[in-house]
Amino acid sequence: MRGSVKQRGKSWRIAIDSGKDPATGRRRQHFETIVGTKASAHKRLAELLIEIEKGGYVKTPRRLTVAEYLHEWLTNHARLNCRAVTAQGYQYRIDHYICPELGRIPLGSLRAQHISKYLSTTIARGQSARSALHDYRLLHKALGDAVKLGTLAVNPCDGCQPPRPDDKEMFFLTPAAISVFLAHAEKSPFPYYHLFRTMLFTGLRRSEALGLQWRNLDLELLTLTVTQTQHRLNGGKFVLQPPKTKNSRRVVNLSPSLAIVLREYRSQVESQRLLLGAPLADSDLVFAHVDGSPLDPSTVSHEFLKVARKAGLEIRLHDLRHSYSTIMLAAGVNVKALSQQLGHSNIGITLQIYSHLLPGTGEAAAKQFDNLLKPWLEKKSVAISLPNG
């Protein structure tokens, strides 16, 4: 097996001759162009020769670029195996961030250093480390599929360090702030007050609340069942789809006060629908426009911010979920029960997010430790003080 490096203008051409193919009798040759120094070309030649010797070499189609492969992957894998909103998110990151930087590189020439440089450049330009980590995971998955298909020998993402995002600062409403917030929310357009109150009193995510149908509410047994989520895709299409994980499909207990509010709300909705000549059905969305059409998720967030600002609060819509969790923990609710109410895939996620909010856990544990040992320590003290005899 022979290899050579020849200069061609400002680039270097690697040529490898690995002998004849026993099946066809044709010579097996590989050509690759490297832009850079002569040393980098020789380094790449050495890598290729080692890969061929170990049997791990895969000949990638010469003209297949990273951009072409990623778009093929979107069509043939992501759109078939991922939820519609997930595939849409992948396409946005690929089109607007990854391909402008890495798209022109031949897939077979993509290296860990290319990906590392892309990630650091992304962060330097103002993207969050969390967004860069999302891109890393996207690339790792897409390129991992290329390895499974035999298009690549190794996944270049394995050779670079994924970004470490900072923990998001978490905000939550105190009971006093909740009172102020709800007072301002009551003045918001129909049905946003009822939506915000439901999210605050149940810890539902926005997509879960918007995906609720009247069949999911049992206002007699005080329960709510999460069976689907609602999303708006590019182009304006609304889709209902199952929750992301099996744990997200769950039964959430309603407080008596929320059940009263929702009964009054249902009565209002029924009256409005009768005026329109369209009686309310169990399959109708709970939180929708008067005619039953879906609420736009971005409009919901916008309306929430308007209410929060009028109330003098700097919080996001998702912080209603954090507020629910914080108050439940302060009330002494079991963490396992809270994890089930929130739809977390395991209790570890709940502890990771909210462990610092558990009221007095360290102090209580120290006192409990003392209390458990106290009888034995007292016995020892008495034994030591007894006179010899």
C-alpha cells in the first residue's frame, strides 16, 4: 500500500494506492485534498494509512459535503423518527448555524477540530453554551447515524469536548407575589387568566396546558390527565402529539380552589359556544379562542410577559412551573410525589433542579442525626461517670 502528498496551488493532494480489488480487478485508490500546511497533509495521510490497515477506513462519496449529508439526514431520519417540532428545531439549527460554518467541508474530511472551533466560535458570537451543547448533540446524533450507515468510519464529535452550560437562574413567585400576579392576570383577555392560573396551580408546561381537551378534566374527582401537547410549526400549522416521555403522560391532582375556577370557566365557554351555534364537545381544547381555534404559543408567552410587567415581576412563563414546585416543597410534599406531578422521567431530575429549595434539609438532617444518637451517647456518658467498684 502506497501513499503520496503533492502540492496543488495552495492545497495538497493525498493519493493512496491500496492494490487491486479482488472482486473487480480494478486498482483501489483514494484521493483527498487538504487545505493547510504540508505537515497537516502528511498527518492526514498517516491517519488514512492506519485506518486502512485496521480495516476501519470508509470511503465517503467524494462530493458529499456536511451540508448535503445533514439535509439528507433530516429527510431520511429526523423527519421519520423524531417529533415534528423536534425535526423543525433541528432544521433551524442546521440551516442558520451549523451549515454556514461547516456545510462546505467534505463529510469525510470533517474532524474534531472543525467541530470544536465551530462550538467556541458560536459561543464567542453570543450564543449560549446551552445552545452550543444542543448543536453538539445534534451533530453527534447525525454523524453517529453516518457511522452506522457505513458513510463514516468514526464520529468526529467523539474527539471534542462538549460545552458545559451554566445553570439557568431560576425564579419563582412568593405567595405575596402570586396574589399580585393573579390580580393583574384577571384583567387580561379571555382565556389567559384561566390558563395562567391552571399552569401555576398544576405545574404544567405551556405545550401541555395548550394541548388539554375537556375530556382530560375531571372536575368532580379533581384530576387532570396529560395525554398530549400542542405546538405550532413553521407555516402556522398546529399539531397535537404525545408527550415527549412516557412519564409526561400522567394524572395531575387539582386543588379544590382551581376546580371551582375551572367550573366557572367551563360555564362561560359553553355560553359563548352556544351563541356561536357550536356546542362545546369533549374533544375541544380547554384553552382556545372563543371559536375553539388553538392559541398561538408565542402569543401566550407574550400575554404573560405583559401581565408580569404590569405586576412589576421579572419572570418567564416557565417560572410558573418553578413557583408551583417551590410552594409544594415548602409545604412538605414528598419529592417523589412532586416528581410524578411534574412528569419528570425520574426523581433525580427533580432533585437536581429543586434540591436547593428543600426547606431546611441540611439543618433537619443534622438535628435528626443528633436525635438518633442521643440515647446511646447519654448511656455512654453515664457509664463513664459511674465509680469503680
